[in-house]
Amino acid sequence: MPLTEARPLLVVNCGQLLTLRGPRRPRAGKEMAELGLVRNGALLIKDRIVAMVGRGDRVCRSPDARKAVRLDARGKVVLPGFVDSHTHALFAAPRVEDYVARISGASYSQIARAGGGIRASARRMRSASERVLIERLKNVVRLFLEHGTTTAEVKSGYGLDLVQELKMLRAIRAAAEDAACELVPTLLVHEIPARYTTERARFLQLVRRRLIPRVARERLAEFFDVFCDRGFFSLAEAKELLGAAAGAGFKLKLHAEQLARTGAARMAAGLNAVSVDHLDHLSETDIRWLRGTRTIATLLPGSVLHLGSTDYPPARRLIDGKIPVALATNFNPGSSPTLNMQMILSLACSQMRMSPAEAITAATIHGAYAVGRGARVGSLELGKQADLAIMDVDDYREIPYFFGMNHCATVIKKGRVVYHKAT
């Protein structure tokens, strides 16, 4: 359906319109189950933003609605576009060898020691040109949209040195320039390069004095992240790097408590991190401590599934403890090779006992807050950016119920149809 910027767009016949209207802050506790559901709804989009939203009969009486281009949702579910707030979506090649080794019984750490894991991705990254990386990420962006994701964070972290990290971030910036899916760049310090195994302090100094200032100067990233866990960066090392990044103007994220409990989540929240991510081994004390902070708990159940673990994050205890929870795919070649947020909703419900409503909140408005965009995207409210997806289901609970499927029929980004499934 060709559209022009000048004409409003009217989305009508929304069987269930999930507005996610609510407080202009992350939701806590029972608020996460409140979807702002409107039956037989409609949405008027003008100048890329939501101009009216509510019951169809009321919205359609608007003078602007009468002259708008109409899009019939056919009684299906309409919801905000997913905000995938944690991905490693730029990589040079899959790691199928790691997958096969894991099936045969090798652990995450054993695979890394054998030359697989992050360092394997780094070797492949060195041989990939920036042009190839840009095209690869553009293809991923198309798949994000086809699955209903309209905003996605993308990390570096497979470079492991100054030149390669800059190459990754420049590729992310180039791919984002004309991408319909909004990309949020993050500088990730992922692993100690092999050549610095016995010179960790020297590598940390290079990151602090050269990499962080260079990325800040070129404005290649908004966020800074560290993999703080057993066998990777220690609490002291992560704190040192996060402090340097905050001083350079970066907003902070942290990989925390995935492989073991280290206290990283509490440390990062104490530094006002926007999110702490993974949290598979979070303690009750940690949960109590996180309550009342501004930090979003971002859970990544796709990794738990793919790694064959049973240590899913304690979503139920986090929500009941009034801590805002986000969901993300962690799309990457090693531990979570999926970009389907709908599958993540299924895992959240079946394995972490989140309700379908809580999972949708976590994948939309809370994902938006986890990338610093909660005031702009993640809900369908007056004045917010018109990012939405039409799902080919009659009830929003069917999105996680029919697991592993793609229900997405149409995607609108900034008021423009950017994907429509062929029928």
C-alpha cells in the first residue's frame, strides 16, 4: 500500500488494540499486566505519530480520519512494535560447530577453551569487510521487521581490539542510516583477547584510554556494556570500565549473573545502569536490593534454551518484587540464534511463568525503557511514535501460545507500512 508523508493513516477494525497506555515510567508489579486493551479499536497516525487512539467508532468520526488512507486490521491483534533491547545481531558467521559440540556434552567454558565461543566470532570478524558487515546487518533488519521488531539494540563486542570494534560500530551506523528498524548502538567489551591473557591490566588500559574515548568522540555508540561473569571480566574490572564509560558520556548496561552469581547486578544498579541483563543466577538479596532502583532487569530466556540449561531467570520473583522486567532475544551466533521476539514471549510464559500480558509489556514498553526510548516508543499513546505490528491472531494470548511461529502480518514504523506479509 503506497503511502505519502502528507496523508494520515487510519488503522481500523483492530479486534484487540493493545495500547500499553500507562504511567510515563517503567511499570512495576501488577502494572505489568495492564495492556490498555481496546476492543474494536482504531488508530489515527499523522506526521509519524499517534494522533488518536481508542474505540473505532470514535476515532473514525475525526475529520482527519475521513481523509486518511485506511488500513484494515481485519479484527486481528494490534500492538506496539517489539523493542529488542539486547542483541549481538552483527556477526560475520554462525557458530554451528559450537552448537554441535554442545549437543555432544561440551560446556560453554569448554567450548571457549577449545577455541570456540566469542574468540571464534572475533577471528571471523577480522576477515569480514565493513561493506559485507553492513549488508549482513541490513538483511537482519529485514528479518527483525518481518517478526514485528521495530527497534533493536545492536552491540559490538566481536572485534576484541580497537580497529575491529570501530569497524563493527561504523557498520552498525551505516546500516542504521536508511533502516526501517531503528538500531541502537552499544559498545561492548566482551572478552579478553588471547594475546592479552597474561596482560589483562594492559588491555583494560587500552579500553579506557583509547577505545572508549575514540567511540565517544565519533559518537558511534549510545551505551556501554561489559560481560561481567565467571571466566570473563571481574567485578573490579567491570566497575573500572563502566566508570570510564560513564565519564565519557555513555549510558550503561551490563551482562550480569549469567554463568554464576557475582554481585554484578547490584554493582551496576549502584552505578545507575539503565539495565542489567541475563540474571540467571540472581539471589533473593539481589532482588530486594534492585527494588527501588531505576535499573531494568532484562531477561534473555533464548540463551537458557539454546545452551540446554534449566537456570531460567527468576522472572516471577522479580515481577512480584516490583522490579521492572524487560525481555530480549540476545540474538547472537553462539548462545541464542533467534531474532523472533514472539518465541521469547513463549519461553517467558512457559518457562518463567510470566503471563502473556506481562510478557508483552516486557517486550514493548520495558524494552523501550531499557534502550532509553520509553518516552518515544513502546506504547501506542498520543504523541508517541507510530510503531506497531498487526498479528494474525484473534487474541493476544495466542502469540506466545502458538510457539515458534511468526504471526506478524503487517508492520508500521514511524507511520509508514514497512512490511506486509504476502497473501
